[in-house]
Amino acid sequence: GTTQGVSIIDIAQRHVSGTIALAGDPRTVQLSPDGQLLYVTQPALGQVAVIVAKTRKPLCTASLPGQPSLLALSLDASVLYVAGHGDTSVRALNPATCAVQQTFKTNEPVYGLAVTAAGYAPPVPNQLWITGTTSLTIFSADGHLLSIVPIAGGPQDISIPAGFSAYVTTREGTVVAVDLSTRRVFRTLISGGQFGPMDYDANTGEVYVPDREHNQLDV
């Protein structure tokens, strides 16, 4: 995402192969697992757009409060979770129609979103993990509050790859690991940086952590 829209990068050739013109300062983008749909936040317009990747045309849009800038997709890709930095609600959308299906209310402004499995034996329900000003708030997919986990230093971004841990950055300049079962912080992995939004490699399990203070990417 850029101020002009969304750039499409050919990974093999390492060049920009196309663009999708979008207003609203689109920044956060996410593809559906099958690559058919592109989900894009447009915080300056207060909306989220779902775009057909092949045609690059909008499928639907949803107007939401709080300058939406955070996205997370359910494990079966049937629900798109959206929130804005500083908003105190997360909304669950139907990705095919952009209709709001459910609202999750938090006690703190939202800074990050992630979805994980509640277990490993099917059927596996989703859990929604939300970072706030002082803690992690965890909901079941049906909206029940499961836990509030205090995070020293103030949590910010969160990433949950396959496995047993959630990774959380803090405003204090650390990256901590939270056990998905006990929902407790069990290790500080990195400290002394200014860490931004994380991502991970689903094949290797490596988590990528940008460090603005040192202009580097930690793996």
C-alpha cells in the first residue's frame, strides 16, 4: 500500500508489475489464501475495500469508524476482522459482502490484531487476540471474553504464526513471546529497539521484526 494505491510486485523479477489506484491512503493489505481477493484498509476515507485480484476491481466496501488500518483473517477465510488504531472496537466483516456481522468491544484502544486456533483437534474455532494500551484481550469467535493478559511495557503489534506462541512488540522497545495455552509471557526475545508491524514465513516459521531505531530487519 502507498499514498497512490496498491503496488503489485513480481517477486521473481523483482520489479513493480502493476498498480491498483485507490484513494484513502491505503497502507495495510492482505490477500485471501486462494489469492482471489485483496483486502485493503483506507483510513483516510474511513473504509475497507475488498478487491478482485484478477480484475483489480472493487467487490465491496465497508464504511467503519476509527480510521480502519488493521486487518486479520479467520483461519478459514470466512471472516475479516478490522479495526483502527485507537478505536476501542474490532468488527467482523463478511469478506464477500463487506457486511458487519459482529462487534468486539475492548476496554482499551486497539493497536494490533491476530487470529489463532483454539486447539489442534477439529473442529478448531478461532480466537481473536487484540493488543491494547496495557494488555492483550482475547475473545472467542462467538464474542466471549476469554482472557485479559497484562503486558509490561505496553503492547503494540502482534503476530501469531503456526505453533505455540504469540509474538508481541511493546512501546518499551521489546519483543516478547506469549504462550498460547497458558496465555502468559514466558520470554523476552529482543530488546533495545523500536519495533514495528511483524510478519512471518508460514513455511519456515521465521518471524520478521522491523526495527526502526537501527534500520534493520530482525528474524
